[in-house]
Amino acid sequence: MPNPFAIPLNAIRAIEIVARRGALAPAADELGVTPGAVSQHLRRAEERLGMELFERTRDGLRPTPALVQILPRLSAGFAALEDAMAGLRAHNENVLTVTMGNVFASRWLIWRIAKFNALYPEIETRLVVTGQMIDLNHSDIDCGVRFGPGPWEGIRAELIGGQRYRPVAAPPVAAQLKTPADIVKVPMIHDTSSMLPWAPWFAAAGLALPKRMPGPVYDDPALAFDAAISEQGVLMAVDMMSADTISDGRLVRPFDVSVEAAGGYWFVTAEARRLPRKVTLFRDWLKQEVADSGDGYVAQRQRLEAARQTAPD
């Protein structure tokens, strides 16, 4: 029986990855070979097909128009193969693997995930917490939560919240802030990984952006939150992420002025994959939980806490 593939399947896989990522290294990592071996795959494939598949440019390898035209089918084909292999792992049907960033996991989800587990005890949830943007089309991750402008190529994305942000501070620090202009009198906590610029908030408050904004610098958003709670200064935070610390009094929002980010938090899945029941259940629960934890949630928590403190023993 003749081989239906003019070139080896590994070479086809290498072509698909390089066309999508524009470099040899990602294909080498996924295939477990060297970049040189991937380069040989491409060269031999072009020889067998009698045509060039990539243009060699200073910016890397660019797929030719002919390859661009069939790339969606190649990607969908490999996604279908991965789904088929996943179907062989029946024991994973009730294991839900979710990826997300540190601050979403530590400041929001970890305090609520027990509710999902109680609703669906047959589903085992596994959290992969990382600042890296994992390629959902070529991994065993079921779904994820990403913060950013979105949407992303090859990714099915649903905006779930997190668009509004504003400064937050511990109560002793906030006590020094009578007007928005006073914010320059206290240290400003800088999160180098943040996508929340200060300039729009200063503009909304009718102020010019200061030339200098001294304060502690962190490259982990969860640590930046802890720095704010420990009274190190003022932090720019998404309302959704600060809701719990606001409701329990560890942080306060000194001003009513807030601005809208370029993006927000998105629920993401691989575009070419079907959504199994475990993923749709988690997505629907997540969207409802986000809606329930907005400003109304903060006010409700504060009223309950005030009632508890004034109640007779």
C-alpha cells in the first residue's frame, strides 16, 4: 500500500510549527530534536515536494503563500490528532487542567475554587500557575485564564471581566491621601509585569503624570499585592483582583476615579478543539462567579462585616 504522505509525519509537524511560530527553536523543543534536525526536515521536505515552503528573511522563516493557504488545515489536523489521543486517556476525562497567572490564582481563584469542587466533586482540578503564555493548541492544558488585550490567534477567547482598575493602598497609607494630587506624596509600587499604566488614571483624575514615581519595584504581581498590604505604598490594581482585600479591609480604594484597561481577563481554549463537559462547566461557573464578585460583592461583604462587629455578644 503506498504511503499517503509524500514526506514523513515528523517533517509535516516541523513545517506546521515553524510556519506558525516563525522559528526553528519552538519546533525543536516540541519534537525533542535539535534546530539543525528541524532545518533538515524542512530542506528535505522542500526537495521532495519540489517547491519552497519558507522564505528565509532577516526576521526569520516566513511561510510562502502556498503554505499559508494550507496552514489552517495542518494545524486543525494536528489538533484533531491530539484530541484523538486524548480520547485514549479515559482516566483524564474528569481531570481539568487550567493555566493562569500568579495574581489571578492567588488573589482570586484559590478563594473560590472550593465552590466549583463542591458542585462537581467528580472533576479533579489541577492549576498550572505560570507567567508564560502556554500554547493551548499543543499542550495537555484544557483551558486557561489570560490577562491582556486579546484576542489571540488560534485561541477561542471570552472576556470575563477585569477591565476597570484604580489605585489601592493599605489603610494607614490611604489616610495620607486626601485628594488625588496627594498620591505623589507616598511611594508608588511598580509591578514590572503589569499591563496597568498609571498615565490614563492621572489623566482621568485631571493630573499630569509625574516625571518621577519613586517606590519599590517587583516583577511578580502577587508580591506587588503583598507589598501594598504591608503598607509599602500605592499599587495600581484591577478592581476584580482587589475585591477580596477591599472587602476585608486590608486594602482600600482612596479615590472613586477608575479607568478601563485595554483588555481584561479572558477565558481561553484552543480554537481547533471541541469543548468537553468539564471545560464548559468550569467556564460557566467562572463567568457566574466573576459576576457575583463585583462591586456589589464588596459592598455586601462590608455590610456583613459591619453587622458582625455591631452585633451583641
